[in-house]
Amino acid sequence: MAHVFVTGSSDGLGRGAALELLAAGHRVVVHARNPARAPALRDLVDRGAELVVGDLAEPDETRDLAHQVARLGRMDAVIHNAGTMQRPVLPVNVVAPYLLSVLLERPRRLVFLSSGMHRSGRTDLSGFRRTGSRRGPSYSDSKLMVTALAAAFARLWPEVPSNAVDPGWVPTKMGGPSAPDDLRLGHVTQVWLAVSTDPEALTTGGYWHHQQRQEPHRAVHDVSFQDDLLHALAERTGVDV
């Protein structure tokens, strides 16, 4: 039985992952953005899930969220599922996964939600430091950054399998009702990477789509870009890897 933390698990892919993990007998920590969203997780809590609450758009709440999770014990895996397309995207899509990964007792596995849109992302980090701006990096930029972040953790923490997942364009609240991909398949790879003993699932530094390893944007494995990103994150948060 694994102990798995799933961010953004009140609906969509995060909820699907949490449900599958619970059904398989794993211990699951579910996450709601605020108390108003917590009732959406009542059925999962009734089935044994542990609930934590915090807004990932707010660094102080993200830090508090890390403390809430830490009190529940070391995580065997963290699925960084939460994401937003509404600017500013960096706090939720990049800063929060970084902070949680570093502040928690080192998880045994890390899974980061990417997107096929990361391939049109830019490597320009100049907008990263404008914390008060509603402009700055795009959704695609943020997904390139978080995919590179997954690869950076794989390099720096070789004992911790760290991977990024493209779940496809699925009909979630963010993806929209006309999204063409299969919602039922959207969370399968994340769960597999979080808990499977399949040798492929225990590899690190991969970019995955439907349990198939794919080649990401060339910047993802650029060590200079990874290091620049980590430096920008450390500057912004005051927390080093």
C-alpha cells in the first residue's frame, strides 16, 4: 500500500487518480483549493482519503499545505496534478510543484502534469521574476518549465523517480467539453508512475503519454535551462533544492 498525495483532486484528472488509487487499496491524500471546495471530496474522505486544504496560487498557503501533508507522514508519491490556464499561471503550475517537492520530506516518487502544449513554450525566464504582473509567461511556457522541473529533479535526486505526463486533451473543466481525448485514460499514466512496480514505471526523467515514453521539447533536458529555472525558483521562493 502506497501513501500518495494528489494535488487538485476535487474534480477532473486529480479526482480520477484519487479514485483509482483508493479502489486499489492505497492511502490517498486529497487536496481542495479552499474550504468551499472541500465538500466535493466528501465521498473520497468517507472512503478513507485524508483531506488537506490550501490555495496553490498563494505561496504562504502552499507552504502551509506542505506542513499539513508532512503531518500525515512521508509520501511514497506526489502527483502534481493541479493546474490553471488563467494568468498568472506560474504560481500554480510551476512554483507550487517546486515548493511542495522541496518542502516535504523527500517523496519516493514525483509525477508532474505536463501538456502537449509545452512544445510551443518559450525558455525565456525574464517574466518569471515579475511576481505582481498578470502578464508574463503563457500556459505553454509554464508547462515547458514544469516538464523541465521534472527532469531537473530526476537529475538531482537520482534515487527518486521523477517524470512528467501529458494526459492528452481531455474533457475536464480546464480542457472543455469538446476535448477529443478519452477522460478515462487521462489519469492512468500518473497512477502507474506513482505506484506500479513495473520496471518501466520505476525509470526516471521521462515524458509520458498513455504509458508510452515520448521525446519532449529539446529544452527539457538542457541542463543550463534546468539550472536557470531552479535558480529563478529559489530566488522567488527563498527555498533551494
